Amino acid sequence: MRIIPSTRHEWFNLVLFPFKAYVVLAFPFYFVFRALYPHGTDATFDDIVVPFAFCLLALLIGSLIQLIVSGWEYAFSSFLFVVVPIVLFLASRLL
């Protein structure tokens, strides 16, 4: 098992990993905080959505770079981390 990436594809995935992790963990934390503190939902929403939007932008730019450098296979997985959270976010706001 290697800890340090050896290829360009692995380096791009390593750089994008913190953004992917935040995008995945932001929704559960938002719903937990909203359930525990119903009066502080606006502050919690603002505290989570602003970095969330930054992460989506970083992932979108990263997936475009991966599309140019590595090919569509790597870019598609990063692009899914942009599309799926947006769909989930819109669905949660409509419900």
C-alpha cells in the first residue's frame, strides 16, 4: 500500500478529497444541527452553505481540469460530487 500518490490522476484525486469529504458530510451535519437547534437554523444554514458552495465550485473546476488532463473517467466521478449534492440540496429545500 502506497501512501504518497505516484500518478497525476492520484494527485488530482488527493487534492480534491477534502472538498469531496465536506460535500458528503455537510448535509448530515446540517440536518442534525437543524433538528437539535430549531431556532438557529438560519445561522447553521449560512455557516454550512457558504463553504459548501465554495467546495462545489472547487470540485467543478477540478473536474474540468481532470477532463482536460486525465480523461472523462476521472472527471465524471468528481463531477458527480457536484451534481448529486445540488440535486439533494434542492430536494431538501422543496420538501
